[in-house]
Amino acid sequence: DTGVSQDPRHKITKRGQNVTFRCDPISEHNRLYWYRQTLGQGPEFLTYFQNEAQLEKSRLLSDRFSAERPKGSFSTLEIQRTEQGDSAMYLCASLSSNLAVRGYEQFFGPGTRLTVL
Amino acid sequence: GNSVTQMEGPVTLSEEAFLTINCTYTATGYPSLFWYVQYPGEGLQLLLKATKADDKGSNKGFEATYRKETTSFHLEKGSVQVSDSAVYFCALGGYNFNKFYFGSGTKLNVKP
């Protein structure tokens, strides 16, 4: 497999602009997760998909955040009307819920670092 | 609820010193436990895991044992190298958990 990829790796935007990030999971993985990580902290869960269905969203996720996984493959995370507090690393991870495949561990992408000016 | 607590850093050691990073957890159910490592500017990489009580995960000289009686999963390495300098995250998750729960991370600095 080629691993989890994320695009872009870095994004600088002005407050109030919309941004969209993309995640391509490992091809046979049916679950896809989005996390946010700020400096000195562990990953904070945002949302996850099983195939194309979004099964859970964090209560911390404001309505400015939306995520999709339209065909159960890649996913996008959009942030509307960005605020300076949105500056963080956004991490994507995937796994297979088939216990016979890789023992139910998450594989992470390299992340997208967002800076809101 | 589910949560992970790990020792605060940074931890600074000399090369070849013994490393312990403490991790304790609370969980409803029977989680798997993981240690991830993050190098600067990169995503998280799985270092090792254990899926049930008394299992020992090991990789690259690192070890951790799943202790149900003390709800712990401490990371150890007998002789650290400069290349081990990174941030280490303890996490719980697994088949019956919708999401993974991460500790706040422990930064390890190894000096030559």
C-alpha cells in the first residue's frame, strides 16, 4: 500500500476565508478519521466515516466545519469563515474494521498545517 | 468514560540511558493500547500495540506491557539513541471503540 496521503501539506489563509483539505486513505480501509492537533497536544477527534457514512462528529466541531467522503474513498474537510483559533495541524487516519486486516490499527497521513492570519 | 494520561515532558536523556514513559488509562470495555511516535513536521507512526491484558508490544527496542490491574501501558527502552528524539503518544481504541483516545504526548530529547 502507498499509505495515507493528505493535500495540501501547508495552507496559509486569511481570517474569514474558506479552506478545503483532502485525505486519500489506504485503499482497502473502510474507516477514515479526521483529527486536529495543536502545539503540545495529542490529536483531538473531529469526525469519522465508515465507507461513505459519517458516523460520529465531535461536539467540539462547530457548524463551520464539514466533512464528506462521497464514494467511500477520499475525504474532504472544509472549514468556512476561518478564525485564528482554527490554526492547527489537521490529521487524517484510516483503518480497516476487518480484524483480519492489520489488526485494527490506525494509519496516519502527514497532516495539513493550517495557519490563519 | 475513556481517557489516557501520560507523563508530562520534556524528558531529556543521554544516549544509551534507560527510558520509561508512563501511561495510564481509563476505559469502558476492553480496549487495545497503542504507542505512536511523531517526528517534527510529520504525522503519527505506530510504534507498538497490545490488544489484551498481559500482552507485550515491542518494536525497534521499545516495549510496553498491557497491565489491566494497574490500567497502565508504560513505554520502555533499554538504551536510547539520538534518533529516538521525538514526541510519543499513548492511545487507546479498538474494535468496540468508535474512536481512538490519545494522551497529550511526551517529548523525548536524547543528547549525544
